[in-house]
Amino acid sequence: MTTSPDEPEFEPVPIRVVLPDGQEIVGRLYARRQLPEGWVYLVSVPVYWNPTDEHVEPAEYRMWLRPQDHLKPVEGTLYDSVPTERMEPPSIAQKILGPRRPSRWVLENLGGRTGRSQAVVHAVDCAEAPKGAPLLSLDQALDAAARPGTRLCSLCGAAQEVGPVLRGFDAGFEGDGLDR
């Protein structure tokens, strides 16, 4: 069931909020959202604020919290009606292939002493990729990889992912005994 926290028929329900110093206060639960890392809950806690120096008003502070770290149920409270956003289930292809890597690339310029610059193309998530380097599309990565003195990183898989596109998919199969 996916609903919106703005729906008028939902009345927030009480929930215990564990503060950083270990104290517990009862707040209100407005919504739940499923993320790839787990669930987060939109809760509020009662506070006071000063709209002017002479005046104090009650208010609430809303925040998203991870329930396993900061929340406890209030005994006797039902949470079935809380608006809940669930992630779309993965497609069959996603289940079979697993998570996709980012399809962006970066170029590490190594300089060069012989007048020819040398460089390495890395996947954006490679541990060896330079931080803050501009992101390249596949076409830009192919253009960079085609230049003399540029190689493809074998640590992050750029050589396996970009190489066949650069050389053609049949490259590397010569002399393999397969008749085509």
C-alpha cells in the first residue's frame, strides 16, 4: 500500500524517540519510506520556539530517522495505517544481473616525459580514479581511450567494459578455433 502523508484521513500516531543522550520522549509518526539502505520514518517531537524575544510558542520539529537506531513502538499503538512508501521491486533483469555499476568514466592524466601524455580511463567508482575529475560519457571515454598513451584500468573493469566497444566485440576471438 502506497499512500501520501498529506492524505487528510491519516492522524499521526505516537512513537517513542530515543534522544542522543538516551532519554526517550513520545513523538508522532507521520510516514515510513523504504530506501535501498533500509527504512526511515518521518517523526516529529514537541519543542518550543521564540517567534519574538518576549514570546514562546509550542511547535514541532520533524525529521527522518532510522527506526532501528532511534525509535521504539508505543505499547498498544497500531501502525498499520501509517502512510508507507515502498521501493519498486527489482525487475527480473535486475534480479539476474544484480546492481548496475554507474555508467560514467573519469580520465586520470599521468603526464608524460616524452612529449606524449599518458592517461588511464577508470570507472567513476574505481578506488584508483582521481577524486573530482570530470565525469565522461561512454563516447568521451572511448575517444580518450583511442588516443595513443591511454590505457584502460583493469582494476575497476574499464578494460573489460570499454575495451570490447573500442576494439569491436570480435577482437580477441581470432585463432580460438570457432568457425564464424
